[in-house]
Amino acid sequence: MAELLQFVITGITVGMVYALIALGFVLVWKSSGVANLALGQMVLLSSWFTYGMLVQAGLPLWLGFVLVLIFALALGWVVERFVLRPLIAQPILSLITVTLGLAYFIQGLVVFIWPWSVDALPRLFPTEPVHVGPAVVPQQYLWAAGISLALFALLSLFFRYHKMGIAMRATADDQMAVQASGIPVTRIFSRSWMFAAVLAAIGGVLMSSIGGITFGLVDTGLKAFSVVILGGLDSFLGAIIAGPIIGLAENLGGGYLTPLTWPGVREVIPFIIIIIVMFIRPYGLFGEERIERI
Amino acid sequence: MDLPAGTRNYSYAQDMAIFRTKTHWALFIGLMVLLFTAPLYWSNYWLGVANLIGITIIAATGLNILTGYCGQLSIGHAGFIAVGAYASAALTGRLGLPFPLGLVSAGLVAGLVGMVFGIPSLRVKGFYLAISTIAAQFIIIWVINHWTSVTGGFVGLSVPYASIGGLTFDTEGKQFYLIMGITALTIYFAKNLARTRVGRAFVAIRDNDLAAEVMGINLFRYKLIAFFIGCFLAGIAGSLLAHWMWFLSAEFFSLAESILYVGMIIIGGIGTTLGPIFGAVFIRLLDQVLTQWVTPFLEGTFTMLPAGFATGITPMVFGLVIILFLILEPRGLAHRWQLFKAAYRLWPFSY
């Protein structure tokens, strides 16, 4: 029982971080129709940058985080301006492949600057485990979940009331109409990439404060894909709900299926979920099914 | 089809010919002679590179049929190659089947696995399909790593030499003939497939699948055929790879390798027969240059930097090359080659 509760709590909390990273994906997809397959690498790069600021440069926490945020904004801007902007209105195949090229490049860059490939961030959160009923949960998980929840709340307020947020939603809805009413669509694209990069950076810091900085962070990006597939590519709500589901499935499956199948089943559960969703409900739980006309 | 000045087609046979003029034939025969005498004067190292390029061309041609002609983006190609490699290794090594049978069954097994993961393509496309092929990649590699009784798991699996009849392909030179022979057959097959009913159906599906369906093309059938052919060739390439390396480990078939295959057909020129050849040669040679010369040079020159930093150069350059090609020359090297040929034929009167 304690075991079950523990799996459930860690699953849901980690799932929230997945959902946070997935939100960045949904944002870019909705506003510009680009599938960002370099998400995992952006998470990885931001985590290493945090390491560089906090450990290598020895900056205080607050300054380090401000710099990480600035870095993430710059990363998003650069990626949109120099990689995606020249490819506006190209076929989807090019748009997907270019992010793959980007993923390759960023991964190389990370190896280039931090070749030792495994390290740990300094302690960000208190580490004493918390007792929830019979279960013992490491405190970082709860912090990560709390921060993710706070960010969800902030983001939904932003999209509801802020002018930029409303413009972003409008772009997602109808690009032509937005352009006609004088909103610079390219700036919206740029902003959505910057947002996505910031979300990836925060997700990366949260994940690496739990599990250290490894290439496993790239897999976190891949898990975010299974979140968006399950939730529906164009649904914020879907991402927020599907995140904890993926986290739960991963932890419960890893906990209870490993004795029945082969070890490491935890790592492929998100991918098996992707395949199942593809067969049963390809547009996800909350995704909008597009009807095409010729 | 642009022809040299003064050459006209007067029959369908002439119009369909791959080698139209005597010069074409002379160049082709010259190339073949050059290629098939290569083991006599190339060093073992370069023969090895050539063998790897040949295998890569076969796999990239498969991906080009699937992605370039039929428009179904697959980012799990290395996974399907792995299926073929392990199928062939297990059949010949553990069951003792002859190599030709192992080769063909490797293709069939990979093709069938590809068809299973291609089933979602009926309902989804674009990004959804890309993600499901990534999922296929990870599931396949996971199965390979843990199905120890067949694949050897993390330890790896040693593979016997390929042999046909009494002939054993145990040197780079002998393997060169085997691999280049199959590569030539593959290219010939791909060239002809593109102009049959099936190939034209693929192109119609790529350009607009709804319109293709309205025209009476059975989408489900042709998409599955595309997945089967693409993954069949991946399986053949995998089998050759297994018997060429004599050792298999799942590390050879990573997601990065899959991405590289997509990069190859983009760089070479998507939806052309020449594309995969150019792309495979370009990427594999670039890889050789970067890992054999540039990386050791940088490691030796900048010793004050942390050890191993230069291993990041190769992926950085690959990523950059893919991005730059997509932005600056989305039609790839094959298109550049066409331009060159046109300019060469008209030179010096280019009007």
C-alpha cells in the first residue's frame, strides 16, 4: 500500500513537470504549426547552462536563475529567427526535419562544452523526505509539482487576460484573420518559441534537481511528446491532464510490470502509450480532429 | 527528361531508356569497371568506407521510397535496420540457415515490422506519424536489448561471415563485391519502381493524399506497400551490415542514426533516385573526415579544454548541414547535379 501510494505521488508530480515541458510544445504547435522535435535537447542545454552558471561560475542562486531565464529567452528567439523563420510556409516535412537538425546540433554543442555528460546541480530544495500517510516521498518532487502548478496558473492567467496571450490564442485559431487585424504574426511565432524555451528550461532545472543532469533529459523531452500525443496536440488542457497520466503510467508500470516483463520497461511505457493512442484515438483525449477539404 | 542537344526520342522504348545515348553507356560501363576493379588498388580502409557507404545507400534508398516518394516521414529507420540485422544474425548464426535465405528473411521480417508500425499512417500523418516511428525505434531497441536469448542483449552478438555456396565473404574486398552488387540492384529497382503504377501512386499520395484517394488509389494498401518496401530495404541493409561488422550491438541503431538517415535523403535530394546516393556518400565521407582527422586534430591542438570536447563537433556539423540544406537548398545535391548537367550540356552557349 505504501509502495502504491509512493508510485502514485512520484508519478503525478513528475508528470506535472512533463506537462510543463509539453506546454511549450503545444504553444509552438498551435501558434506556428511547427512540431519542435528538439524539445528534449533544449531541456538538456538549459540544464547544462544552469550548471554552468551555478557551479562553474559560482553565481548565487537568484542571479543564476535570472541568467538562465534570459538565456532561454535568447535561445528561443535565435532558434525562431534563424532556423524557423526562413522556412515559413514550407512543407511540414521540412519543418519537422529542421528541428531534427537542430536537435542534432544542440546535442553536439552540449558535448562540445560539457563533454563529461553527467553531473549534478547544487541542492535547490530541502532534501528531507516527507511522510505522506505510509509513503515516503522525496521533497524535491513536491517542490517540482508545486512550481509547475504555479506556472500553469500563471500561464492560464496570461492567456486569458494579457494582450500578448490573447494574440497568441488568436494566432492559433486563425492566422489569416490575425494578420488582417494588424497583429505581426512573426512576432507571435517568436514569442511562442521564447515561451517554449523558458518552459523547457524550467522543466529542465526541475528534472535535473531531482535526477541530476544526464542525457536522460533528452528522454524527458521525448516523454513530453507522448504527453502531447495523449492529450491532443493542440490542447493546453490536454497537456496538463495527460502529463500526470503519463507520469503515473510510467511509475506504476515501472513498479509493477518490471517483474513480469524485462527490466527497463519504465522507459518504453510512454512510447507504448503513443502507439496505443495512435491506433485508438489518434487525435488524443482533447485534440481537435481536423477535417480536410481538397 | 532533358537530353543532350540533337538527340530526339522516336519510340517509347527510347523514352523509357535509363541510358539513352552511347555516351551514357560509355560513362556507365566506365564507372562499373572502375567500381568493380576497386578492390585491386584501394586500401582495406577505403574499401571498408565504401562498404559502409554501399550499405547506407541501400537503407537510404528504402527511406527515400517511404519518405521521399510516398511522403510518410519515418524517424525510426535505424530501428528497422536493426530488425533486419538481428533477424539475419539470429537466423544464420543460431539456426544455421544459409546466408541468402537469411538476407531475404531479414528483409521480410523488417518489412513486416515496418508494416505494423505503419498501420497508424492510415489515420494520421505529419508529426503524428513521425512520433509513432520514433516510438517504434525505442520499442524495437528495447526489445533487442532485453530479448537476450535471441539477440544477446547488451552483451552483443557475433555474426558469422556471409557465404554463398562455397564462397565465404571474409575480407573487405570480397564483401565489396557482395555489397556493391546488391546496392546496384537496389538502385536499379528504385529507379524503376518510381515510374511504375506503384511509384506514381506513391507520388500522388505524397502530393495530396485526399486527391489521390478520390482518384481511386487505395491509400491504406499503398501506404502499407511503401512501409513494406522501405523497411524491406532497411532489413536488407541491416543484414549486410551484420555480416559486414561480424558483431552487433543495439548502440549502432540509435535515434541519432535514424535522424541521420532523414538528413541524408534531405541533403541528397528528396524524391529522386540519385538523392540517397549523394546523401549517403556525403554524410559518410563527412563523418570519416570529422572523426578521423578533425576531431583528433582539435583534441591535440586545444589540450587545455576538457577531454573529449571534440566529439561534439561531428553532431554539431551534421545538425548544421541539415539545417543549412533545408534553408538554402531544399532540393538537395541531386538538384545541384541537374543544374550542373544542364549547364554542361549547353556550355558555352547557355541560352
